[in-house]
Amino acid sequence: MAAGRLLVRGGPLWAGPGAYWPQGAVAAEDGWITYAGPEDDAPPLEGAQVIEAGGGLIMPGLINAHCHGAMTLFRGLADDLPLDVWLNQHMFPAEARWVDEEMTRLCSLLAAAEMLLSGTTTVGDAYFCMQGAARAYEAAGMRAVLMQGLIDFPAPGAPEPAENIQVCRDFVEAWQGKSPLITPGVFAHSVYTCSPQTLEAAAELCNELSCPWHTHLAETSEEVGQTAELYQASPVAHLEELGLLARLDAAVHCVWLGPGEAELLARRGVAAVLCPESNAKLASGVADVTGLLAAGCAVGLGTDGPASNNDLNLLGEVSLRSRLAKLISGDPAALPAEAALDLALAGSAQALGLVGVVGRLQPGYACDLIVLDLDLPHLTPLYNPASHLVYAASGREVRQVVVQGRQLVKDREVLSFDVNEVMARVRELATKVRAG
Amino acid sequence: MAAGRLLVRGGPLWAGPGAYWPQGAVAAEDGWITYAGPEDDAPPLEGAQVIEAGGGLIMPGLINAHCHGAMTLFRGLADDLPLDVWLNQHMFPAEARWVDEEMTRLCSLLAAAEMLLSGTTTVGDAYFCMQGAARAYEAAGMRAVLMQGLIDFPAPGAPEPAENIQVCRDFVEAWQGKSPLITPGVFAHSVYTCSPQTLEAAAELCNELSCPWHTHLAETSEEVGQTAELYQASPVAHLEELGLLARLDAAVHCVWLGPGEAELLARRGVAAVLCPESNAKLASGVADVTGLLAAGCAVGLGTDGPASNNDLNLLGEVSLRSRLAKLISGDPAALPAEAALDLALAGSAQALGLVGVVGRLQPGYACDLIVLDLDLPHLTPLYNPASHLVYAASGREVRQVVVQGRQLVKDREVLSFDVNEVMARVRELATKVRAG
């Protein structure tokens, strides 16, 4: 994957909260960081590939802990609609008609391009027909935790709900150990679209195969109402009563938690993944991030799918999440810049089972890093890089991207695949989608 | 200013809500639009300067109805602090020490660069030492409504509060009719920092000189408490009781309005200017945009100053404002994309007294337009341009900028002044600011 030695130097280095050097460098061997610190103290690295930051900010690649990448095809197809109209009249019919493995391959490549160009190096992606998505992220060179969707309805690539769990097994078995940056897993859609039996089967499969298991949980007040009606329990309590909560790796959304449920998630080792832009656009609500953190819960960030966001730009999530934390607490000191940024680093790494691998630039971690251009009016002057990243940067300042020591973006151009061709082919497909 | 004929063509044209052509063109003579519509029907324009959109989206330039541009110098200097600590221990001392006419000229130039490069062609800027800001925006070629700050404390350029109103008069008289794109006016800081006498003097001066008058109003719950204590009235009621509300052109923030006050603002012809990013970052609250619009109030958008935002990117405000409207109403259909976008066009134009001049691309309007690159992964595919602008664009896609028929940005480069030199000089000044 990554051959030999790499040295990234020539710019300020923000390696994680509290770790900043105005002039830093990162060295790696065979994709793993061997040094991160002041440039002057960097070891000589004979024969290394050198990436010059050119005054740009060197920092860890961002980690998008939840998205549905292939839904790039449906970006902007239907907005500003009540949730049930959006889902039932637009998204579900479009998915039934257009989603297959070639679609997920092509449209996940578009997602990968967008994420790389906005600084995301690791993604947690959950959708249907995930064999296509896995081929896409492998080709792109991104680090990816890919979860095959599981739902008790006919779904793309799994027309028989009874065979859905087999589709998950096939996907995980096909990709486990196959590609060094790809981890396959299972995504149970939700407690209101998966029966207790389906959820139990998912947990069993993930135990058997030792693979990640995520689900949407407590996204809307409607979900809370439905779960109460079906199971006389909240979504979290329902999973706990089934004995499955402790097996879950990440609960996505966590907008509508009941009293004590943040603490319960923490005790059960479940990470919360928040998707603030999607939750706002769909008017689902705002998760209590400071409450989750205070309860000891790991909290990651995701973009959700581009049909409900409508982009895959993680710094936008960081910015919104920070502002919403201040707004709902009435405290401008709530969730300060470095803590907000760390949701998309250490928090997301924990949700994806990648603690100690990504989210920091320090020896022993994978060399997944980005370089952002600082020589721009909206980032001038520079007093505090974390402040700029959260309150002023747009996510489009990313200039260089490295994953596991391999340069994937050079001077804003994706090196690993032909983005123009992908865009052209998605546009062609979108013409058919629009025609209906 | 703008010599002769201009033709912009070769891309989709979004000329305002409901006015979209997949392949459009805009023609102008002497800075005023003579045609906007399908490219095929564009009149022949012999000898015209031609700007090729290259498939980019042609749309009206954005209008930032409220900022403190020169505060770019303090961008990121102090964040995540309680409001009183931020103001009293950081902002006020920094302003007292560093703000003079050369600072406002230099740092407003930086603001102009940032705004032009993110698609803002018209700005409402309120600060101290506005002669410097006026020289900056004139040099940049931006359209600007510039308001000299008025406050009952010693302020930069006006150490004697008793002479503050004279400083305002001097500024307005110096710039009225001087430069075709610059409109001078007065900005009374707030009802809690300006006595009734100061507010009356401001209104009288603006009546005498026929110039715009804005003020911060109902920004925080603390302001409401202070005004109640001082005057036994809400901020809006206080201005109404003084007989001054009808003279006010725009009330900035309007987060904490009482019952019926949106209707009162509408009846008195006062536009509300909302600054959602700043109001969130400082935890001030969320203005009720749908309530204001329903009351018949004109609603514009502003970025506020870069010390409390921390950027001057108006599309970011549009995006946040739209999402917050959906969140607080619980209705994903609230403030749909075109309506959100129009806050930064027709709404801001009304706040700045520029109705019929800017905010639309149609014959008779000034030729203030931007071209945004659409050939980007995060804007692919394209079903609906307004959706992309509000839910997916970052504001950094702007490629060409034209103000009154004059091209100010070409292929992302500012033509009217040397941005690199400005950035270098602001960095030098920031080094001194940091040293204290």
C-alpha cells in the first residue's frame, strides 16, 4: 500500500488537542508514523518521499463515522419536505429503482472524492449493495468501515428480507482480511424497521465474525413514539431489554435519549455518532453533546447521507455541532474548538473501532494526514489553528491528503482515480433519475 | 467605474427565486443589466467584454447586511469565552489599542477580499474610524453601505463621547456623493450603550442628511434585562416610545423580540438583519425568522464581525439560518432553499436601502453578479441550484465576481488590489496584537 518512507514538513502542525508546533513535521515508515513534532527535531529520513506543506496546516485526517456515500446520486433531488413525504415518495422509490452494485461503486467513488477533497481520510459507510462501495473505497485508497444494511423490508440487493442476514454474512466474509484499509460490518437500520429477531441475528453474526455493528438510534420523536407503541420501551431501553446494547458498537443520532440513557450507553461501551446537519435539515432535533460527553460516552461525528445533508464535508459538522452546543446550553464556552474538532478525530475513531490507529498524529498511529492551505483571506491572521478549523474554515482548503502513508490528493487533485470521469458518469445516471 | 458593455454567458443562470435557465446569459451596459435570460435569446452586444461562465452558475452577488469588517484583525484572537469576558477582557482592550484609520483601511481590505472571494458584492459595514473602511471598499470596488459607529463611551477615533455625533456627521458629509458605490450612514451601537439623547441625535442627523441608520437590537437576554431596568421597556418598545423606531432602517439581531414586536417592526418599516453564526457562537439565541417573515418584516442576513463568527462567508449564514429555521419549528419544510437564499438577496437589499438596485439579475438592476464553479464532486449531480447553494456549497466555489459591470474577481483572483500584500501586512499587525 504505502511504500517506504514519507516526510511531511514545512507548515504548522496540529497533531491533536494540546499538541501544536508552529513549524512541524511528520515522518512515517511503511505507512506508520515514526515521528510527529517540531520540524527541527525530525529525524533524517534518507530516500523518503517528501511532501512540502508550503506553510499549510498539517493535521490528522478527519473521520466521518456515519454516512451513506452512494446517496450522492440523490443529492438535492428532494429537499424541504416533510420527513414521511421525503422518505416514502422520494428516497425509497429512488433507491428501489436505482441502487445496485454498479451504482454503489460509482456513487461511492464520487463520495470518496468529495470526502478526500474536504479532508476526510476514514469513513464509516452504511448502505445496501456494499460490495460495490467496498470496491470504490478500495480503489480510492480511503480507510473505510463498511456496513451492509439490514432491514425487514425488500431492499436493493436483498429482495427477500428473510435472506438479508445472509447478504450481510456474504459481504463480511467476502471483505474480511481482503484489503488492508477496509473493515466490513453490519448496519441494522433501526429498532423500528428491524424486528427483535433481526437485531438478535445481527448481534450473533457480528459476534461470530468479530465485526462492527452500528444502528440508527433515537433519531426522531416519531421513532420514540413507535418504539413505545411496539415494545413499551424507548429505543435504547428496547435494545437493553433484548440484551443487545452491550454488543452494539455505535448508535447513530442519539437525538432523543431519555434520562440516564447517555450513562447507559457509556456503561455498555456504545459510542454515539451525531449528524448535526442532517438532524437539523430534517428537523429531527439536536443531540445533547455536552451531556453525552459528561456521561462518559464516546461521541463521534458523521455527515449522514448527501440526500439529507447535502454534502459530506465533516468540518461543516464540527462547526455546526460546536455552535449548537453553545446555543442549546446558552454558554459560549460550551464545547470549545479543540473539543469540537476531537469529535471528528478521537470520538469518531472510537465509534469505528480504530482507537490508536487514526485520529492523532503521533508515533505508532497510521500516517493518515491532511494539509490545509492557510494562505487565504478568511484564515488570516492566525492566532489559533483549532479556532480557524472550527469557526472559519470551510473544509475546501484541503490541499494534500495522505492515507496510510500514501498520497491520495496532491495540490487539490485526487491521484487514485479519475474524478472527472466519475462525475461525468454520475451526471449521466442523474439524468435518468430526473426523467424518473 | 464600469466601461461599456459586458456579456456573461455559458452557464446555468439563477436570477432570483423562480427565475432559472439551464443555459443563461446576462448583458449589461455601463454597469446596468439590460438582459438576463436564456443564452439563445441574448442580444448581440458588439464590442462587449465577455465573461465565459464555463458551465458555472451565474447568480446575483450576495449582500452582507451587517458586519464589522475591520475586525478581521481579531479573528480567532479569543473564542469560547463567556460574553462579558470576551468583550471586556479581549475585544474592547484590543480595539482601544489597535483601531485607527489605517487599521480599518487595511483590515477592511482583507474583509473585502474574503467577501468578494465568497461571493459577496454588497456589504453593510458598521465600525469606528470608518474613513479608513470607506477608502478600503472604494479601492476594492465593492458596493458598501458604511456606518460610523456611535456609542456613549470613548471609542477609537472618537475619544470624547460628546463629540461622537460630530464624527458621524463628518464621515457622512465626507462620503455622501463622493464615490458611486459607497453610501455613508450612522450605526448607533445599541439602546443600552446609547442614551435616549444620543439615539435622538442620531435620528436627527440621519433625517437631516438622508442617510441610513442601523442599530443592534434585542441581541441578548441580558440586553432585554438591562433595558427593562433602565427604561422599563423592551429594546423595541424603548425605541418606539422615543418615537425613533419609524426612523430606523434596520435592527440587527432581533433574537429576543417580545409578542407583537415583529409586527411592530414591519409596520414601522424596519428591516431585521439576522446574524445566525455569531448569535450561535456567542450563545445569544436564535431569531424567529419564519415569525418575522410571517409578520411582514423584511429580513436580511449578515455575518457580524469576524471576531464573533469567525468568517465573512454569507452562504454559511444562509445554510445555518435555513437549518435553524427547520430545527426550531420542527418542520423540515420551513424556510425552503430559495427563501433562505433570498434573505441574503432581496432581504438584505431592503435592509441596506438598495431595493431595485441589487439582489436580482434583471433589466434595470445593477450588474452585480457572481459565477460559482459547479464542476466539483460536492455539487454533483445538479438537480436544483438553490438546493446546492443552501445545503451543499461552501461559499468557496466562487470563480468570477462583477460589481456594477466591473470584474473584480477573475478565476478566483482579486483584480482590484493586491490581496497577498494585504494579508502580509495584517499578519505583521497581528504579531503585535498577539504580543499585547
